Amino acid sequence: IAEIGLRLGYGDVSSFHRAFRQWVGMTPSAFRKARN
């Protein structure tokens, strides 16, 4: 998840998590669990 955030231009993981939660409505971890 950290690598994805960095590739998208986020300076740290917490910024990416916050943005992801705003877009998707859940954290990246919750999204990954829901997809399995």
C-alpha cells in the first residue's frame, strides 16, 4: 500500500490512506479484505 501511495505522489502512507478513505469510503486494508 505504501508503494502505491508513493507512486501516486503521496509523501507518506497516512496521506494516501486519508485520500483513499475519502474516495472509496473505507481504508485500503478494509477494501482489500472486502475484495477477498
